[in-house]
Amino acid sequence: MTWLTLLLLGLVMLLVLLVVLQPDSKGMPPGPKGLPLIGNLFDLLWEDSPRYFNRMAEKYGPLYSLQLGLRRVVVINSSHWLTQAFVRQGDMFNHRPRGTVLSFIMGGKGIADAEDQVWRESRRFTLHVLRDFGMGKSSVEAYVNRELHDFLETTQKKVGQPYDVHYDLATSVLNIVWHMFVGERFTMGDKNLKWIVDSLEMSLTLVEQGGFLNYTPMLQFIGTFLKPKAFKVGANVKHRLDYFTQLIADHKNNLDNPDRPFDFMYEYLAEQRKQIEQGRKDIVFTDNQLKWLISDLFIVGLDTTVTTLRWCLLFLVRHPEIEEKLFQELDSVIGIDRHPTYEDRLRMPYTEAFINEVFRYGSITPLALHGNPEETTLNGFRIPKRSWIIGNIYGIHWDRNVWNDPENFRPERFIDKDGQLIRSENVVAFSVGRRNCLGESLARIETFQFLTGMLQKYKFGVPEGHPIPGLGCQCGVTLNPKPFDLLLTERSAKAG
Ligand code: HEM
């Protein structure tokens, strides 16, 4: 065979590949034209996906499509289209994309990555148990306040010295959900927990939800799993799952104890037993599913809220004038002699505006990744079966047409001329529709209680000789501020 024949053969094979693999984008929303087979994939090498998707929306509008590797991706960059897709057509767009690095690790189990019956039953059951805990009512505040109390005691020892609050905050936030889910709490400074938090954050940046590797089926495993931290993360995931397996075994041993406490895991195992006794064939309440479900709740219950509170502290440190306004409102509504309650927020519009602005600016979970099991239409455009539907939460929060100056941190944008709170449908930090955040009420209570509790006790500053912490962040599944040190100064009197 001559070189020429080989070359021709190569060209023919390339053409066949192009025809067979090139995704059919006929009738889909308009968008940037990319290269054959690769599409616009390489753009993601230079820019974080939420920012890139937002930039493309300035050119192609709030609903557009693009090809990333071999994936057909539809990007939603406005709250209007987010509602149309995830709420109005919520039954169609409630799947998750397959083939992501995350879905490889999670295999469709648990809740956040599950679909169909497993997802429906897990979500319904989890919501039901959370309601029994009094989610959205005052009883859940008791769990939050207990951890807040321990947190404030711990921070007391750090007054006057450079302090990275991250791990103590993580311990307290995790304890809130962990107490509810499995009846356990970690002690402050627990070495095992520090290791868990590190490994979790490492995995969340490793899988970078909207990043380059997710769209390259062949490269993603090589690319992801050859990263130096991948082995460490892999070992840590196993360690975490072994710990959950042990918890399940302990709960099973104690299930018939009439004095056992009330927690999510016991409720789940009791439901599992009931369904087995009823002889249900299609049972989804298995030990394996429970292990992944707990793992999901552990991850989402920890990282998102800690990140939110770290953004809050970052803005307090960067804007002493905003901190002062928050304290003035707090002092006039609550004072410093009693603990804040979640009800107090109704008389604290500036604090609510600050939290809204943190949710907008920080866009903690920048992308909501959905999929559609069947071909459908959206705004008259064809959406082929199993497209990736990306709700660009970050893009909605940073849309210049909506916010004018999205790059400025300005709680006042949520305050009207009478000093009242403006509620905006363009803040969608918890997403919308059938798959919206299941822990929204809890997260809102945690944020308000911790923020006001901390403000009541401390002024926040930058330690001498340290730079003012910047706004740069690490983009993984969540947008995380880089590590920074605080200086706590006690306010003169103490609450409670
Ligand atoms: C400020 C903190 C939080 C933010 C900003 C946040 C945001 C989100 C977002 C954007 C989603 C994806 C929604 C979608 O795909 O459309 C989500 C899903 C989820 N969140 Fe949260 N979340 C927070 C805290 C929590 C907490 C504390 C819990 C747990 C108790 C929780 C439980 C969940 C669960 C289980 C899902 C998956 C829902 C499903 O797939 O059906 N989240 N969250």
C-alpha cells in the first residue's frame, strides 16, 4: 500500500467519522458555529464555563445552543427561559446529563444525579423527612442555633489573631445536617472532619461540572483520572463511603430499640423494612441507594452553605461601610442582648438585601445541569433527546441587561425608595422547578442565623500586614472564594 492510498483511506475514515459522530443540530436554538467534531470545545480551555456561557449569551441571546465536543448543549441564560424549561416543561427537563465525570462517579444513584423512579421516590421521601424535622419552621432553628452557639464559643479563642474560619464553619454547618441525617456530630477541630472537608472540596473542583473534560468522552477519564489529586480523591471517596456503610450497619442494629432517636437514616431503614414486608418488587430503598443518598446530602449540605457564609464574610471584610449598616439594622431590630430568630428577618430588609446580593454575586452553584429523556421543543426550537440543558445561574446573576453593574457588590439594588426589600425573580441561586434545591429553606435559615449571630458578636477586619482578600474564586461544582484570613474584634457587649 502506498502512502497515497493510506492518506486517502485516512481521509475517507475521517469523513465517515464526521458524518456518523457529528451531532445533528438541525432546528436547535441558534448559537456559535464551531469546528466539526470539536465544536466550540477549545474555548473552555481559556475561560470558566459559566463566564464563557454568559459571554456567548451577550451575542446569541438568553436561549442558545452550541456544540461542545460531541455534546449538543442548550444554554439558558435568563430567568424567563429557566422557568419555561424547568417549571413549565419540568416533566421533560428533569433528567441529568449522562456521561459527565460526576455521573461516572455517582452512577445515577443517590438523589442529585438520579433520574426517574429512583430520583422521584428519593426526593419525595427526603422532603417528607425534612418536613418532619420542621424544615422552614422554628424547630429547625434549634438545630442551627445549637451549632451557632458552639461555633461562636470556638471563634472566641481566635479573637485578635489571623484566623481562617473555614474549618470551624464547616464543622458547624456539617453538624446541623449530620445531626438530622444520621444523629451524629463532630467535635470542633476533629482531624477526620478536616480531612473529609479537604477531600470533598478537592473532588468538587476535580469534576468541574461545566468544564472542558465533561464534553470529551474519550479524554475525560484520562484527563480527570490522571490529575495528580485524582487518586487521593478516589481513595477518599472510598473512605467516605465505608464510613457511611458502617453508619448504616450501626443504625440497622439499633432499629428496633424503642428509645432510638429520630433521624433520616432510621426513617429510611424503617421505610425499607416496610416495603420489603409489603413484598414490593421494584424497591428503590436499598442499602446501596441509602449510602449514595447520604453521601449526596453530606456533600450538598456542607459545601454550598459554607461557601455562602465565606462569601458573606469576604464582603464584610471588603466593605466596612456595609458591615456598619448591617450592624445598625441588627442593633435597632434585635439589639445585642437576645439571639436572632429567623422571624427577625422580616424587619431587616437591608440584611435580606445583603444576603440576596451574596447569592447573586457569589452564584454559589453556578450551573444547573439538566437533560431531557425525549426529543422536545423549547420556544419552537427542536431539542434533541438527551441534550445537555445548562441553566447558567451565574449568567442570569451577571446579566448586564438586568443588573447594569453586576461586577459591583451593592445590596442597595434590592432596596426600594421606601427602604423596603425588592424581591427579584432574577435571583435564582436555588434554581427553579422539579429539581430545585431541596435544602433551600434550611440554607436560608443557616445563612441568616450565622450571619446575624456573628455580626452581633464581632467586627470583621483584615489582620495587619495581610492583603485585603480578593474576589477571585475557584470554579468547580461550586464557586469558592480563595482561602483568606480574618481579624475578629469583639463588640463591647455579649448576646444572651
Ligand atoms: C446556600 C446554599 C445552597 C445553594 C445555593 C443550593 C443550590 C442548589 C442548586 C442550584 C441545585 C441544583 C438545582 C437544579 O438542578 O435545578 C441544588 C440541588 C440540590 N440541593 Fe441545594 N443548595 C444549597 C444548600 C443545600 C442544602 C443545605 C441542602 C440539604 C439539606 C441541599 C440539598 C440539595 C439537593 C438534595 C439537591 C438535588 C435536588 C435534585 O436533584 O432533585 N442544598 N441546590
